[in-house]
Amino acid sequence: MALQKYPDLRVQESQPVFREIGNKLYIEIRCTVWRDKDDQLPCIAFCWEPFPGTTPYTRDSEQMNASTSALGRALGMMGFGIDTKMASKQEVLARQPAVEVKTETAKYDDGSPVPDPFTDEPQKTNVVQIRDPKAVASAKQVGMIRALARTKNIPAGVGVVKAVSEVIGRDLLVLEELTKGEASQIITAWKN
């Protein structure tokens, strides 16, 4: 969109700068966008990302996330991709549920700790359990099991429940008693 409107658009990203504010470290990126080579008032946007990242999705890609955010904000300020107003990072985070993040020492394949390149202390890595395998199977998983049972010519209803019970090694009354882990086990077994 931006290049269609401004074919000579130019983007310059600053070298990352580290900022320490109240015992917290941030990586700062400045992005400048010129509409053309003669643009006297380029759009300038900044982004600060916590360093190290606080989630498994931001850790080890803090600079790339900050770069993308800064460019997105600059283009947004120029009217691209924004219908009403731009949400601040705080507004976005306020809408997201908190995720408990656990850390453990990062280790090489041989079990020795990975040293932090700045401090030589053992590096920490985030550990997040994405799904609880003991939680109840989702409606989509149960639906997939029923669909796979049809492809295997397993009789609907009690026939499916019996076949599933045999695979997981415990008796079920209905498929909705399955855990997510068991449902995944059935789906994997029946897809092959």
C-alpha cells in the first residue's frame, strides 16, 4: 500500500541502542520513513522492547520485533493499515491474558550450561507449557476422531467409543471423557 502511493519511499532503521530504565533493560529502534528523496518532514517512530524478551515469542528476537514495531508505527502514522487509531503497547498488553513464564538454565546437548555472552553466567530460557495434556479434549478433537472413525468404517456411537477405549487402554462411556493427550494419541494413530 505505502509503495503504491509513494513509489520512491525510503526506510532507514537506526542501529539498536540499549537503554536502562529503573533496573530494566530495553532495546530501542528508531525508524525513519521518507515519502520520496525530497521529503522535508519524514515520519519518525520509535519502539522500545524489553531485553531480554519476556515471552517465548519475543526472547531472542527483541531487535527484530522492535524493528517491525517501529516501522509499523511509522507507516500507521502515515495512515497505512490504521482504520481508527493506533493502540499503544500497553493497550495491547492490557487486553491479553497474563501468561506465567517459567525459566530454566539453557543447556547444550551434553548437559553443560550455555553461558550468557555478556555476563558468562548460565543463560536462562523460557519454558512454557502450551497445552495441558490432561485437560478435556476439545470439540474439534472429538469431531476429528468421529470423522476418522468413519474413514475406518468403525460403527458410529458405541462402536467409536469401544475402538477409542481399546487404543487408549481404559474404558470410556462417551468420547467427551477423553483428555487432550488421549485425543491426540487417537488422531495420530488413526491418521496413519
